[in-house]
Amino acid sequence: MINYTAQITMNQSYLQLDLPGNTKKLEGKISVWVKRDFLLEGERLCPLLSFLSDYDNKPELNFWNPLRELSKKNIEVHLIDRLEEAGDLVVTPHSMRIFGLKNRLKEVVKFNQEVIASGRKLISFALAWEYKPLKGEILFASGTYASKEDSIPCPLWLYDWAHVTEEIDKPDKVSIGFIGNIEYPNRLNNMVKHLPVPNYIQNMLVQSPAFRSQSKISENMVFRQVFGRWVRKNTAEILRRDKGLEFHYIGNKRAFFEMSKEEQKQARINYLNNLKSVPYRLIMRGDENSAFSLYEAMSAGRIPVIVHTGMRLPLIDGIKWEDFAIIHPFERLSSLTARIKAIHRDLSNEEFKERCKLSRKAFEALSPESFFRQVILPLLKTLNYQSTYKIPISLLA
């Protein structure tokens, strides 16, 4: 096998992956190799390997099943115990977040470094987690930054709530909802929240990729929780003060997965009631520069109001984000409510409902199956037989 390293370069139109030139096009299924002991029982697999898991039967999870069918038709998985057994294309089987939570990240990163050094191609998924990719690692991520174009933006899928929501008419007054963690309690936050941190410092830090990592997981998370608190507390305060709109808001003091089962049950009821009754959804970063709530809002046909902190959103085929979402920069937070009200005022009832429908249509265009078909599969096919894969910068914008 030729020893090479995939190089990532940028120009005005493309992110370019330079790969070995003497591979040939493969017919039929695409072969990928996975390290056997990296498969973790009970954990969701990355989109490439979804067909290895059981089909979902809950209404809010059924949207994963078409991906299982599609990936099964196109992917052939080979399990290995040693790198020497692998072919050209190695896949990390779960998101890097899962390996971090299971205290397996260092082991996985070490193996992935060996994969790249051997000249093989490596595909990984970070999803929401702010993982810093290795040089040459092809990474699909949701926690992204405009100032660091070293990954391919990927939707942050969780649930599809279309079955519990109905179409809403345009309300007379802007009605916007948010339910989520607002405090992020940790020692650093307890200290910083009493300090008057200048706005320009906050603006700079919440949009900085400097606190991503492959190893210092806990340390970087502590800092990002401070940034999440700044964004969420400041934005919520702006909306609470504006009496010209209705802000339906519950600020939780800790993350959903840190709650007791009884608290989780009540939090889910509150969230779904809010989602059903409120047409605008406030979307803000937390301890990652992304939000599951964005794609949940779109699944329900609600209008996302995105407080933009430099994240890169995935390309939607035939749809512009600004055609259905309100995207407002964090550094101009003081004008957020005036902008929401102006946009709402200028929409007729039919235009408002069309915007909601377009939000749902965008969710369907970014479904796991669609994203696999339009982005992941073409990449895999190209890696099989071409020396260079050019990802249009529009995918990274």
C-alpha cells in the first residue's frame, strides 16, 4: 500500500481532499473497515453503519429507518482486530462524543492517527461534540465554526415531532418559545457570572474554535459551558424585557440527561407543549456551537430564530436557510426582538404558513437518508476511485 496522507486545502470554490491517484472505481457496494472492539453495545452507530442496528418503531424515530435501507444497499462492513487487516477506507463507528463519554476517546484517537499515518482514508463523525479533527481526517460535524473550515457540516438529528404538532395560523403578536438548560453550573461559571465581562470579549469567545480538543475534554467543556450561559442568559433577558412579544420560556438549571427520571418526564411534557403551541423557536448554542432544538423545530414546521455564533449550517438542496429561518448575529443581540417583530409584521397569514411549511420541507431535505444520498454517498464513491475529492464550499457555508 502506498504511504500517503490526505491533505486538505482551500480555494475560493472548494475544500479539496488530495488522495492517492492509483485507486480504481469499485462496482457494487462500498467496502469500509471498522475496528471490532470500537463497536459499543447499546450506542447509536454513525450514519454510515446505521443498518447494523435495529429498526426504530417509535414515531419520533422512524425517520432513521430509510437511512438503514439506503446504507444497507450501498455499504459493506468488514470488522478488523488490527489495522493491518483494513482496506483503504476506515470508519469510526460511533460519534466521537460517545467515545468521550465512555472514556475511550484517547484509544480511538491513537488508532485513528495510525490509520492516517498508514495512508488509509479515515471518516469520523463528531456531530454536536466540538472535536478537533486530525490532519487528514474526514470529519462530519455539527458543532462547527466559520473561522475553522476543517469539517463537513452535518445536521444534528434527534427526533421528528411532526406527528405531535399541527399547523399554526399567524398570531397577532410574535410568540416565541424556549425550554432548555440556562445555568450550566460549574465552578468556573459560579465565579464568572459575578464578573462584568465586556461584550466584545463575550462575542469573541462564543465564536472561537479554540476550545475544541482531542484530549482535554473536561477542561474545554468547562469553558464552553461559560459561553453557553452567556449566550442563553443574555438572549433570554433581551426577550423577557420586550413586552411587544410573548416569550414562552422555561430555563432549566441543568442538562436534560442530568435530571432524575421524574424531572425528565416533566421536562419532556413541557417541551412538547411549548413546541405544539408556539410558532417561533429560539435556537441558541449551549456548551457546543450547535443545537438539537434547531432540527426538532424544523421537524415540527416551526420557524427557527437562530442566535448565530459563527456556526456553519449544512447546505439544503434548493432551499436557503434565510427563506424560513431568522438568523441573527449574537454580537447584535440588542436588535434581535425588533428584527423578529418586523419580519413577523410583514408576513401575511399565508406567507407565515408557507414559511412554516418550508421549515418542515428543509428538515426532510436534511433527513438522515437525504444527507447520506446527497453528501456522504457521493463522497464515498469518489474516494473509491479518484485522487481528488472537491467539496463545494457551499456545503460548508
